[in-house]
Amino acid sequence: METTFTPAEKSFRDGLDALDARKYREAAAHFQKAMEHESSDGPVKLVRLKYGSYFGLALTLASGRSAEGQQLCEQAVKREFLDADLFCNLGIVSLRNRNKKLAFQAFEKGLAIQPRHARILEHLSTYERRSEPVLPKLSRDHLLNRALGRLRHQVKRLVTPPPRDDE
């Protein structure tokens, strides 16, 4: 038995395929089309917010940075806060817009909903979190913490063996 999709669902699936193929402009066009199909069906639905989040992600990936993409992803997670995919999209867009704090908060919320979310775990593995300040009683910006932090980083680089090519 063949599954039939609405025009909005078909456009959304085509957008996901284009996103996987890293054809971000094409993906954005498909997600925008899905949103248009959905809006012609009546009032704003939660599924339209999901399309908007993916549209925002594709816009940001296509352009490098996008305030509109950030806004679309933020709107989606405010209204549909139990979807880990939407938090993942917000995290990726926030990283592209150089807002690491918001990105990691979004990733954490997404993992709270779905602890083994593959895309979130993949993105988190590529970014190192900051180490704790060397002197936790002092602020991170304190002169001693900054100097000792740099020293700790240099020592770590000296002590850690370089990766081997034969593995």
C-alpha cells in the first residue's frame, strides 16, 4: 500500500533530501513551498512551525549567517517545545550566527527531550566546551585565570600525543 503525502509534506520531504545533499538553497525553496502549502490549509499549525524551523536552518546554511533563520527557529521552539529536531535546528543556526551560549542551551534542551538525538550529538562532538576556570573563585576574565588558562592549554598540547595516521 503506497503512502500518499499532501503537497506540503512532499515539499518538506524534498527539502530534507536537498538538505542531506547539502543543496541548501534548493532545500530552502522546498521548505518555503511547504510553508505556503500549509498556510493555504487554514490557521497556523504546529507542523508549519516545523517547516519554518527547517526553512530557517536552510536559509542560514545557504547564506552563512541569517537573522531571519534565527528568528524562525526561535519562534518554532517557543511554540513547539517538545521537538528535539527544532532545538537541534536552533542550535545549528545559533552556532552559525556565532551565539555559542544559545546553541549549547538549545542542544541541551533537545537532549533532555531525546537523549540520543544523533544530529545533536554529532554537532556537540565537533565543538569543545570551555574548560572550567583554573581558579574557580575568580571570574573567568580575571588576569590570573586568563594567564593560567593559556598556560594550561599549552601544557595540554605538549602532553597530548599527536594523532597517528595509521589508525
